[in-house]
Amino acid sequence: MRVTLRDARRADAQAIAALHHASWHAQLSTCLPPAVVEAHTLDARRAEWHVVLADLRVEGAVVRLAENDTGALVGFAHAGPARDCPTDVVVAGELYRLYIQPGVQGMGAGTALLRDMARALAHHGAGRMLVRCWAVNPACSFYERRGAVRIGLASKSVNGHILEEALYAFELASGRAPERF
Ligand SMILES: CC(C)(COP(=O)(O)OP(=O)(O)OC[C@H]1O[C@@H](n2cnc3c(N)ncnc32)[C@H](O)[C@@H]1OP(=O)(O)O)[C@@H](O)C(=O)NCCC(=O)NCCS
């Protein structure tokens, strides 16, 4: 599938929230405790995305969208400065989120967005890109096969459940994404 990437605008909030909700539930609803799954509502996603897109400049973050030939949204990525990384590894940039619409996964959009975000963070001087992924999420292997190195595990309390988050680092070579992307 050929995708075109562009920066998100505030008017994209509803479409991004709908895709995020659908992709998150398709991937994680059977892996995480029911109380955690139920807390991830579409309304909560909509509210979250209005704030994310309004605060992009303040956060120094970027949201990139992938669209197909007909201009339909098929995925998005959100990245920016690293948020406290609980390991000794120094990371400056972080991929906060990467989601592809169910039904068009496995067609290259995720890799295209990953590469784009790695380049953007490297361009802003980040030597490493942090990615957090629930340890039970099959997406861990997607990052590993693209060169991410597991640098730790973090426990996080979510709706009364302690969940394990796998922490990955991508080495970003002087403004370029890693070769294997
Ligand atoms: C993981 C994800 C971002 C990959 O993007 P994609 O466009 O599907 O992947 P690509 O077509 O670029 O690459 C294909 C690879 O992804 C793997 N893949 C496809 N769908 C996947 C899925 N749902 N979960 C994990 N890996 C998946 C394929 O097996 C293939 O692996 P390989 O090339 O390493 O052998 C995407 O599948 C997705 O959005 N998953 C659900 C949401 C999620 O878990 N996001 C990550 C949160 S940390």
C-alpha cells in the first residue's frame, strides 16, 4: 500500500481518536485486564487528542498521519522529547504512539511512520529514540525486528492493575533512520 505522510492538524482530532480507539482495542483488549480495557473509551480518546493537538508546540512534539491513495487516514505516529526514562540509558527522543488501522496492518504504513519519526527526532539532535510497549503487546517484536534494543522493564499502575511496560531504544545515526528500516 502506498501511503502519504503529513503533519496532523487540530481538525484531525476526531479521526485520529477513532483510529486510535479501534487499533488499541483490536490489539490489546484480549491481552490486558478487563478493567483497563473498559477505561479506554472513545470519549476519553477524543478528549485526549484535542489536548495533544492543542499542545503540540508547547510539548515540542509532532504527530504525523499516514493516508492512502484516496486520502483516508490509515495510521498515525506521535513523538517528541523523551518523558522520564527509568533506566541508565540516555535517550533524548521518544516515539509515544504508533497505531495503524486494523485491516491495513502489515502493508508498510507502520514502518513508514516509524522511519519518519526516527528521522525527525534525529534531525532535532536525538541520538536515541525511546519506545514503550506493553510487554504483552505483539508489537514488541515489530520494534525488535527493526533494530530496537530492550533497555528495561517498568511497572506501571493502571486502574488498580500493575502492568509491565517494555522499554526499547533505537540508535539514531546522525540524522538518518537505522539501515534496517
Ligand atoms: C505494530 C504496528 C504499528 C505495525 O505497523 P504495520 O503497518 O502493521 O507494519 P508494517 O506493515 O510496516 O510491517 C510489517 C510487520 O509488522 C508485523 N505486524 C503486522 N500487524 C501487526 C500487529 N497487529 N501487531 C504486531 N505486529 C504486526 C508483521 O508481522 C510484519 O512483521 P515483520 O516485517 O517484522 O516480519 C501495527 O500493526 C499496529 O498498529 N498494531 C496495533 C497497535 C499497536 O500495538 N501499536 C504499537 C503500540 S506500542
